[in-house]
Amino acid sequence: MQRAQASSGPEQKKLPDKLFYKIGEVSRLTKVESYVLRYWESEFPFLRPRKNKSGQRVYVRKDLDLVLRIKELLYDHKYTIEGVRLRLGSEGFREAKEEKEEAALSPGSLQYIRNRLREILEQF
């Protein structure tokens, strides 16, 4: 499923196509300080980047898109933290439902998931 809201900004076009991003890369790409990203993790339950074996935060593209969406809502649309939490919580529920429906219709999705999982495991 495409995330139309997150992919509309000029920042989105500059993002490298990688499997994983460290917090410093996310900070540089999104122009949000690292300490702000860590704070957002404590405020938004849906922003939970994994940590690798050495304890570093490892963001995936979906996390990066989410950071950009949070930034857009807070800075451009002047939402409060609670407003963003409510807005993205409802969007996340809707997207999860749509993704589940799409996955059920896609015959190649299991193979894609297997390949992605292998790629992820190779990184750790």
C-alpha cells in the first residue's frame, strides 16, 4: 500500500533506498535531531525502531516514513503530541486492515516475505 501523505514532501524524494537506517542517518535525512527522535519514540507507541545486537536503533523505511509524517503533522499542520497520537493511531489501524487485505490477494507475497526476512537476518 502506498502512503500518500508521507510520500508527498520534497524530503521524501531525497531518501536513499536502503533496508536499514541508523538514528544519525534518520536525523540527517529528516532534519529532526536524534534526541527528538528518541523523545518521539517515548510519546508514540507506533514508532518503535528495532535495536541491533550492539543496541543501536535500526530504522526501516516504514519508520522513516512515519517520522516524516509525524514531523509534517507537528510542524506543518500544528498538531499537538496527543493529536498526532490519535491521528496516526487511527491511520495505522486503517492501514493495517488494508495491508492485510492486500496480502491475502497477492499470490507472491509469501515469497517476498521470505526474501525480506532473509535479507534482514543477514544484516544482524
